[in-house]
Amino acid sequence: MSAAVSAVPAASTRRRGRSAWIHRRDRRGIWFVIPFFVGFGLFMVVPLVYAIYTSLYTTRIIGGTVFTGASNYTQTLQSGQFWSGVIRVVIFGAIQIPVMLAVAFFFACVFDLGVAKFGRTFRTIFFIPFAVPAVVGAVMWSFLLEPQFGPFVHVAGALGFRGVNYFSPSLLLPSIIVIVIWEWTGYNMTILYTALKSVPRDVVEAAILDDTPLWKIILRIKLPMVRPAVVMLIFLNTIGALQLFTEPQILEYFQQGAVSVNYTPAYYAWNTAIAADETNLAAAMAVILAVIIVVVSSVSLIFRRRRGEFS
Amino acid sequence: MSAVLSRASGAASAPVETRRERRRRERLEEQDAVIPAELYGLRRGTVSLLTVLAFLFAIFTLIPIAWILINSTKNQANIFESFGFWFSGPFQFFHNFSLLFQNVDGYGTYIQWFGNTALYAVIGGLGATALSAFAGYGFARFRFRGSKLLFALAIAALLVPITALTLPLYLTYAKAHLINSIWGMVLPSMVSPIGVYLMRVYVDISVPRELIDAARVDGGGEARIFFRVALPLMVPGLLTVMLISIVAVWNNYFLPLLIFNINTRYPLTVGLGLWSDRAVNSGDANLYPMLVIGGLVTIIPLIALFLILQRYWRGGLLLGSIAN
């Protein structure tokens, strides 16, 4: 250590020489970032560029692959099927996200305040679904909700609702909402809980001394202080909702015909690429979906930049 | 150089605290940080009511887990005919388990998918951690031409959703004849913009600039300084990034679903998806019990990993939440 300590002041006396030397060393940093950017170029930039390129062509049975410009885009953007999928995920998000965040915030507050017993145990249990792959979560819930044998059908029957079909057109979306809420509430709660923990203790103590009721402490003091986390979760979950794929795809296996090919935009793009083998059209859909999501997340970034959180 | 090195390694091995002591300390610290509930002037019974609500939500959370545990012991008929939340009929757990080692009806062997998943997750996860550590350190401790632009590029990549990238990746593979290639799965998993961001943040707070400068004055090469001085200080951040990347590959469904079309290459997620399709639509008698026990064996390693490494998950989530 002594060698290092004595060397630094000696160097700083020859300041100009030292900074030039440091500057020279600084340039070597490029070698540390090159491996990542090689992968970045090959597996992110190249595929995106290739998808855009492919989307400008159309393969016909007669005539082969020809350049058709924006026709795949106009076809997608004018297709009612594509937009009905987009509208569905928007409705899905508009219900699922507020419900989940309300539940997550409620329990995050309860555990943060320490007003329920066994808080640590509950927090661990709530987080478990995050460790379950979406495929397995969807498979388990498909068994539970299965219209003929699923235990939840029996439960509904016992409560007086006979012949409930959770995979019917009217109940399919609510079923998916329940599955996704099951998967993600614990994760959202954990983030909110961590954010709530950072609210200074003396602020809350001062409020208690002023006889502020608990609900006011939560809504007027704590909620504004964790607002950045809430905003971040809203955007994060919105992006997740727009990409909804796994749950409907697995449910369709359990009840053929329950999930239409265009149920969500991602599912539609997959069906177009694989089942319909229209890769050029699917490429256009992927690009449009990417643009929609990039716009949403850019808005979130600008939103948070303005608040000085992200630099 | 040697002086700096010994200090760095000394810092890495300094905390001598057993796991039990740490848990105890954490619990005490947590209790200390919480304002006693009595001070809020709550009505009598509020604590009980809230505990009951938390208990109800815990039941909702555990229902599928309990179901899959119980039904992994049943045969096909009992999975459907007996009550879903209690045991029934012959205890078939070990028979079902043995099916995971067989290629029943040619749909693929579970144990092979398990091996594939582990392989993809470990190589992909370690690769992602290494690339993120290099790049994060490069961005945090060097200022070279274009460094700001490149970092902005990595951040911009955070905005592009996985789903939107996967389909283009598939189209590219189809053109480049990379369908069914293991590398087609592993290499893209190594590119983790979030990992780069997390490592940059972590290096900024945990590797002092002065220490690097001192090591340079002592005459260490940049690679040597990275591995001997910086890396030991980055270990907790590395573990977090590794955990996030391994779990991301383990749970990945969309990419392998698109790029693999022979079942010897499948990871667990795609294999189980195939089984649920075949179980329902081919009427094969063995597939339902296999699907149930297969699901159970898939989630157990992850839940165990999560319970053991909770601390790093939390840290990663927190950091990850800032970035996303």
C-alpha cells in the first residue's frame, strides 16, 4: 500500500504528464467493451436489420420473392386481425396492471409497516411464482381451470355456478389475467417493498407525533416518495403486457380453438411465421410490434429522465 | 503493485461472519428499522385482519404449487377423476419420476431436456456475466473515444423487447442455416444489456478509481489490474448478474420454440409445451402424469436457487428495477 500512496502524490506534481499518461491508458478501455458489442452487433443489430430488409419483400408461389416495398406494412396496419390483438392486450393491461399493482402496493405497505404477523415468511412465499417459468405456470393453471376435470370448475360448482367454462370466449381473458397476476404480483411487491423501506424513518415518526392517521401516512407521505418505483413498474408491466405470448399459447394446447390465431400481436406474428409460413409478413409485424414497444419505453425513459432518475 | 493487490484480496476476504450470524443480524436490523405497530394507533384486531388477508393471498400463491406436488403422485386417471387437492389411489410418484428418464412414444426425453436447459443456462449465463463484467468495467473506469455513444447504444438496447428481437433472430438463423444449432441459443443469451448496465453501476460504487490508478502507477497491465484488483471487488455484483442471466435463459421459451425443431435440442420449457400439446391432442395415456411431474422437477431447482440466494435476487431486482 505504501508504494501506491507515495506514488500518487509524486505523479500529481507532474500533472500534465500524468493526465496524458492516464489518457493513453483510458483508450485501452475499448478492449473491454468490444466483446459485448461484437455479440450486440451479431445478435441484435444484424437480425433487426435483416427483419426490416425481409419485410420489404413478398414471397409468392408464382413469381418467387419480389420487392414489394411497404406492402407488408400496409397489409398489417390495415388488418383488423392485427389491431384486434393489439386492442386485446391493451384491455388486458388496463385491467391486470392496476389490479396487480394495487394488491402489490397494499401488501408492500402491510409488510413495510410491520402490521401483519410473519411478514418475512409471507414475503418469501409471495415471491415464489417469480421463480416459476411462465410455461410451467401456464401448464399448472391450465390443469386447474380445465373445463371438464379442473378442480376450479368443481369449486365454482360447489358455490352454485355450474358448468363454468374458464376457457370460453368471455372468461378466457379474465383467466389469463389471473394467471399473470399470480406470476407477477410478488415481484412487483418486492420492488415496492424495497422502495418503501427507503422512506426515511423520521418523516414517518414526525407524522405519527402529529397524530396523522395511518391511511394518510401511506397515501400522502409514502406513496409520493415511492412514485418513481410505481411509474417504473407501470411501464415495465405495460411492455410485458404488449408482448403477451406464452400463456395464451399454452392455453390453446389445452383447449384447441379457444385462442384465436390473432389473440395477441406476438402470438399472431408467431402463427404468421410458423403456421402460415409467411415470414415476410411476420417480419413486418415484428418490426411494427418493436416500434410500438420502443415508443412506449422511450416515453417512460423521457418521463424518468425529466425527474433526474436515470442518467 | 503487490501492495495494492494484497489490499484488494484482503478486502475481499475480510468479512468473517457465518450464515447464521448474518441472518440473525439482518433480522435484528430489520426489526430495528420498523416502527412498532402500536404507535400507529390502530384499532384492535387490525393486525389479525391483515395477517388473515396475507394468509389468503399466500394460499392463492401456493395453490398451483400444492396441486402439482399432490398430483405428481397420481396416475393419469386419478389426475382427472380424484379431487385435485388431495392424494388418491396408487402412489405413483416414483413410477412417474422414472418416466422422465425414458423417451415415451418418441416425443423426447425429459432428462435430456433438463441437461440441455442446464447447459444453455450455464454457458449462456456465464458468458453474459463475463461480457457484462468486461463492458461494465470498461464503461465505468475508462473514457475512450465513443464510450458515451456506445453506452447510450447499450441502454437503447434495453428498450427493444425480447419478443420483437426473437422473431428477427429466427428469420436470420433460417437464412444462415443455424436452425437447431446450440450456439443459436447460447450466443444471443450472452448479450445482456441489462447486465452491462448493472455491472457499470456496480463498478462505480465498489471499485475505487484511486485503487485502479495506484495499481497502474505500480506498473500493472490493464488486464492484470482487472483480474487481480477489480474483479475481487465486483463479486457480489457478478453473482447478481449471473443469477439474473441464468434464470433468464432457464425460463426462455420463445427463442428455443422458434429455433429448435428436433426434440433432442429442446430445453425444458419447449419440451413441456410439446408434451402439453401431445397430452391433450394425441390421447397418449402417459403424458399427463409426465407433464405434471416434469413441471414439478422444473420448478424445484429454481425455487431452491431462489431460497438459497435470496439476498442476491433482491439486490438484482432492486438494481434491475432502476434500469428497466
